Amino acid sequence: MNFTTVIFDFGGVITSSPFEAFNRLEAEKGQPRDSVRRINSTNPDGNAWALFERAEINAEQFDLLFANEAALLDIDLRGADVLKCLAGDVRPAMVDALDRLKQDGFTLGCITNNVPAGKGAGMALSQERADEIADIMQRFDHVIESSKVGVRKPDPRIYQMMCEALDVAPAQCIYLDDLGINCKPAAALGMAAIKVTSGEQALADLFALLPA
């Protein structure tokens, strides 16, 4: 297959996974490991996280709704504390890969599930970090943010929206995401999906699909 387009998730791919920060928060608060993941996997299409990623609630409402959902599972966590964990560390090797792909003539897209909190698409806590992420975002030919379009992964529509914006067929695309549930719809549409477990693994798998 002659791929022309590479589409990236942002958090957990271009940046380190927020789940690492969630685990640190859980330890600090004395809550079971992977509590945030457990809360977010309960009613995944209609819970506080899903509503916030579609910008159907604001940060204050998310804080309360998330805390209520946590309490139902005997977990003591506030949504506001979770939001502070969202901005991961940039992976320089991934940014270098974006530049290499652009130089080689590939079209680049980014589909990110994010929330209307923090600064910019990466939900940064500082202006310096927001500027760093904005610079990275300029490398993409098109960016889709769930909080701006009101659709979030794994809804197949968001992948179709990207293909329409870039005027490409799914079979021309490689898609990278750190969540398997988000890779499945991409693969079902015909994209070559790569589940990211580390920056090194992601790049190895990506460039294995591309001509040397």
C-alpha cells in the first residue's frame, strides 16, 4: 500500500501518556491504582469525561460530576485534580518524526480528544508549554479537537471528518493512538492502525510501514 497520510493522536503519542500522571495522582491521594481509568470506563459515552471532551459541560461541572462518579465507585478524587494531569511531556523524537515525514512529502493530521481546559489544544498549564504545543500543531495539515467539533474518538465520524478534510481515502492513512479502543474504528475504516505503547515502538512500527 502506498500511504500518503499519517494521522496522530496527541496525548500519549506526541506527548507522554497522561495515565502515568493519573497513577501518580492516585498514589498521592491514597486511591487504588488506575482509579481514573476505571471511572472513565464506566458509561464511557455519557460520563463526565465524555461530556467534557465534547464540550457539553464546563470545567466546574466536570469537577463535580467526576467526583460524584468516583464516589459511586468508592473512590475519592476530584475532576479538577485530574485536569492538572492532562498535559504530558513532549517526546522530541516524535516531533523529529513529524519533520521527517513532512520533508518526505507526507500529509499529516492530528485527531485529539481534549477538553476546554488549560491553554490551547494540549490543555497546557503554562503559557510556555502552550506555545511549545502550538508550534508542534503547526506541523499538521489539519487538526481535529473533540472539544471544538463536539465528536470524540472512538466515534467513527471523527476519522471520516479527517479524511474528508485532507481529501484522502482511509486506505491511504496510517493512524497512531495509545488507546486500542481508538485504533479499532480507524482500522475498521481501512486505515493501518498502530497502538502506541512507547515513543520508540511507535516510530519503529510507523517507519516499518513506509518505504526506506
